[in-house]
Amino acid sequence: MNHQPLRDAERPGGTTASLGQLPDWDLSDLYAAPDAPELARDLAELETGCAGFAADYQGRLASLTPAEMLECIERYQRLDILGGRIMSYVGLRYYQNTIDAARAKQMSDLQAQITDMTAPLVFFGLEFNRIPEDVYQQMFSAPCGPSRYRPVFDRMRAMRPYQLSDELERFLHDNSVVGAAAWNRLFDETMAALTFDVDGETLGLEATLNLLTDHDRPRREAGARVLAQVFGENVKLFARIHNTLAKEKAVEDKWRKLPTPQFGRHLANHVEPEVVEALRNAVVAAYPRLSHRYYRLKARWLGLDRLQVWDRNAPLPTETPRTIGWDEARSTVLDAYAGFDPQLADLARPFFDKGWIDAGVKPGKAPGAFAHPTVTTVHPYVMLNYLGKPRDVMTLAHELGHGVHQRLAAAQGELLSSTPLTLAETASVFGEMLTFRALLDRTTDPGQRKALLAGKVEDMINTVVRQIAFYDFECRLHAARAEGELTPDDINALWMAVQHESLGDAFEFMPGYETFWTYVPHFVHSPFYVYAYAFGDGLVNALYAAYEDQPEGFQAKYFDMLRAGGSKHHSELLAPFGLNAADPSFWDKGLSMIEALIDELEQMEG
């Protein structure tokens, strides 16, 4: 049972002045308080439920009738909801303040208790995968049976060749709380506790990263240099975390006989390795046409021969600095959503009205942004670190896209609602695209239009080029770790190699930038997750082109795709739009949209 929030890529933010009243979470829809009697009740029910489930079904799965198997799966799903509800509540409280000892203790204690309580369920997947194929086919095709759950169990059975003995699987389950989960927590708490002294002001990670988008170049440089200093001071710890997690993964992969470090992620995402390879190759081949070309253009705009790392997300000189208050951000996104379809805005509105968003930057709060689906019987929650820049409005649009997707998919039930990561980014990136297009359509001033276009190109480069570079970095890191322990310098060198390749000759990299791999949470929490962003962006670009070509009936097909959750393969979901991600030219279509925006910017040069 994994109920970690869906973490999104690092996105720079804005100033703290004049933002208006920023919302906090109301977690009472999960539990009224950390000592609520309902939480203790659910914990007790989970313990007895798991033991009862094992007593009733262990050793019997292959002999169940289709109707009995349906009942068995639905009982398992109810237990999944119980555990997910508890962990969602304590996890969200923890992410609100990761340096609060009481919150950290409660999350750690309950994680350990639930790991112990759910140990009797480990047999389920293992025994299920031993059901003979003919019995499985018959069971899941019977009219009164569990046929609607088949996509879940087809994916589970894809793991059959890589399954260990029951005893080893139980050991891995029990050991998880002191393995990857413990290293994840060490990373989170270390990151949350880091402070950065910028011109006499003490800032956290989010606020310091935000300086990299400041209009004042010396201010951006000060932020970049203090980031490098603090990351450098802590690089040994982060190298230890990465070495340990990569080795732990290699050991488990070896026992499971997984062919590559990436293979488990592809299986979990229900995507073929060759599709990911086609995406990766298309993006890398496009580096010169996209990032290299754009950053040379940006250097000219900034009047520089070479860009420094603190210029990568710098606003254009013609862009007027302004802080966007929360109310304006809300109306901007909801209006853009409503312009596509009023139903989309209706699905997003409760996030603002019912305490489903935690927006402010606060001491100890986890960095970044995410949308956490919690469980299908409640609703998602969105976390932001809102600082008032245009990019923060896009982050809001992005996370609300996740939230709307999670709300629509919830009707599938707990087991079927979870969307593979490759498709989990679709609604979020589409929400950003709707917001961008709405802003562009109402912008008549050439300077503002140029700034908007440039901002969108940079977001796309950050989503596609940067994330594929991240993926290549991870691939190289895991390959190098297989040869032995990596020193911080070894990891730094891998990082710089992909930065040079992906960003191009427009950049001069300052000393210290080689440590910037340390703060990317995806490498720690979700190895090889990052290609999902590029997959989602490419897919959305192709989807949006289909919407522009043939808007009639598009909304209905789009909502059907989101409602499907994890019940269909990506090929089935894209077929109604005439799209096929297995076709190598599919990715070129998406990349050509970014290229067209850069073309437009070049034409505005005169």
C-alpha cells in the first residue's frame, strides 16, 4: 500500500508581498484531529481486517469461483482504502511541517504499524500470480466475476517473472520502513532544515530557488551562489543517500532478475521500454532545435555573450515585474478551465472553497508542489508554495489538473483509479496549456506577448528537455553505481555531462553548479519517474493540436479519458483522438509545437 503524494518538478516562484489570504488545508474530511477516535477505530479495523482476509483467502485464491473472487477483491480494496486514509492524513500533516517532531513521530509510528498490520496481505499478489493462466482467463471473463478489475491484475501478472519467494517478499515488505522509506525521510528532513543566507537574510530552499527568477541579476547570482555553497557543504550526505538507494535498488533488481534499473518503472507505468526509448531519443535529437537555439536567443535578449545558470529562468528585460495575488490566480485558472468546458471549472472550484489547497510558504513545509489523491472515498489535496509569479499561476493550473483528474478517476474505485505516471501528467499539463492559451489570447501588447511566449517555451523546455536530461542522469548514475561506490565528484561529473548536452553552448556553468543534482526529490522518492513529465508534455501537445484541428466533440472524449483512470492502456486512451505513442513520429509532433513557439519568438526579434 503506497499512498505517497504525486510530487511535481521543482518550479521557481515569486515575492511574498500582496498575495492576499492564502488557503491552508482543512484535513477534517480525513480525520478531525491527530488523536481523533475515528483514526484509532480505522487502525483497529485495518488490523483485524488484514488478519481476517488472510485467514479467509490464503491458499484458496485459485479455487475461488468468479463471484467469490469479486468479493475477495472488493474486500482487499476496502482494506487499501483504510490504510490509505490513515497514511494520507498523517503524511499531509507531516508535509505541512516536516520539522515538527510530533508530526514526524506520528507518521513514522503509523507507517511502521501499518507495515506490520498489512504484512498478512503480502500473500495476495504472490499467490494471485501463481493462479494458472487458464483458470485466470476463465475467472476474469465470467459475467458475474471480477472482469472490471482485469486491468489491475493484468499489470500485477506482468510482474510474475520477477516475483520472489513468499518469504523474501514478506522480508522486503517488513524491511521497507528502515530501507528506502527511511532514506527518503532523511532526505526530506535535511532539505526542509537547510537555510540559505542571502545578503544577510535567512531563507529556506523554496524562497532561495525563487531568487533565480528575480529581475535583478545580482540578486539571482547571489541566490545561485548560496545554493551552490549550501549544497556543496551537504554533498557528502546526499551522495551517501544516492549511493545507498541506488545499491539497494540494484540488489532488489538482481534478485528479481529485472533486466535494467528502469524496467520496474516501465512495468509500473504500463508503458513499453521501446516507447520510452523513442521519446528519449526524439528529445535528445531535438536539443539543438529547442534548448540550444532558445538559450542562444535568450542570451541576445539579455545582452550577454554567455548565460550563467542564474539566467536560465530569468525574466525578460521587457517583462514588467509584478506580483499576482491569490484571488487573481484563482480567477485566471478557473476562467481558463471554464473556457474549455464549464464542467472543468466546476470540478476545480471546491479546491478553493473547501480547504483542499495549502498554498503559503511556511517554515518546515515541504518544498515543491503536488496533488495527493488520498483515497477515492474522500478527495484530493493540493500543496503549493505560492509566491506570486506568473509561473506560480501555471503551477496552480498544473496541480488543479491533477486534482480534477483524480476526482474524475475516483469513480473507478481505489484499485482502478490510479493512473500510470505516463498518463498522470496529462490533465496537469493540459490545464497549464489551457491557462497559457487563455492568457495569450487576451494579450495584445507585443512585449507582454513575447514574455508570455518565452515563459511557456521555458516551461516546456523545463518539462521536456530538462526532465529527459534528468532521466539520462539517473540512467548514468545507476549504471556507474553498478561498477562501485560513487564519490560526490563522480556524481557531479555525471550531472555536468548531461547539463552540457541538454543546455548547449549558450551557457557558462559557474563553479558549484555541479552539486545541483542534490536537491531534486524525484531521484530519491521515485527513481526514473522524471520521463513522465516529458511523456505528458509531448502527449498534451499532440492532444492540444488535435483539439485545435477538430474541437467538435473533443471535450467529451477528454473527460472520458480522465474518468478511465488506470482502467485502460495508453494506446486505448489515445485511440479516440487518432494518436499512437508507439509511433516514433508521435513525439516529433509534440516537439514541433515547442519549435513553432521558438520560431514565433525569433520572428519577433525585429
